[in-house]
Amino acid sequence: MEKFFINQIPSIISEIAAKEFEQIEPFDAKMNPDTETTLDHSQRYTTVRGVDHWNWFGGIMYQCGLEANVKAGWNFYIDSQEQVQFATYEEGMHYNWHIDTFLLSGQPLDRKVTVICLMNDPSEFEGGELQLNIDGKILEAQLRKGSVIAFPSFILHRVTPVTKGVRKTAVMWLNGPAFK
């Protein structure tokens, strides 16, 4: 069983989607928008845009996530997806170690697969590496424009601080009935 799966879409597709997403009004990301009343940039510091749930690019990411689920051997039961979140990381922005699912939350659905697409060329920024902590080993995802990485949402990961330029990603989560 693979711990993560990388696919590649044509870079022109990610470029077109990024230009479309940049037209959406951005907001400062919060860890928990339902309960967080003040911004705390110590854990997460990025700007995000919520993309319509049925956006065409979301369909591409959903298919990449489903393919990863099968080819990597996770075989999670997936029955829904969340909207795409377009995130930009400018100089100093980061997302510290975290997981994307909340096991034992009591909710009917859990995030099962995290799907991330790098929307711009890595030569446009420095820092901003996606790192995964797999079995205590820190792995750095080697992504290029249009790379789509998928991994189980319970894997610890982070985005290191951007030191120059702007890093752009699209993120989606595939959901299914709560883990048992």
C-alpha cells in the first residue's frame, strides 16, 4: 500500500484554473471558521478562495483522488467531496504540521483523501515545500506545475514558510462514512 500518490495534469489546465480562481474574493484562512473569532497565524497563515462545489477543475481533482484511492491500495469508501480551496502562500506564509481529518469527531463523514494540485511553477517561489511525516520520516513532495498529490487525510503534513514569491495550490478532500 502506497502512502501517497502523484499524478500529473497538463500545466496549461492548472494555469487556466488558477487564473479563474484568482477572480474569486480571497479571505484569510482560519483553522476552524465556525469557532475561531480571532486570527492566529502561528499555525496557519495563508489566503484562500472557496471555489464553487461543482467547478470543472474540482471534477479533475476528484477523479485524481479516486484514482489514487484505488491505485495506492487505500480503498476507502468515498461518497462525496468538498469544494476546492484555492490557497496562495506569499512570503512568510505557511501551514504547520496538521492532519486534515478529525478522527472520532462523531460526525457522519470523515475526510478520507487529501488531494493537492500545485498550480504554478516552483521557480516562481522559494520555500513552501509540502512535507509529509510518514512513519516518522519527513518526505518532501517533489511537485511541478500541474502535479496532483493525494494521500490519506490522517497523514501528518505541512507547508514550510514561503521565503520568496507566491505558491499557489488547489486542495480538495474526498469524504466517506466515519472511520470505524
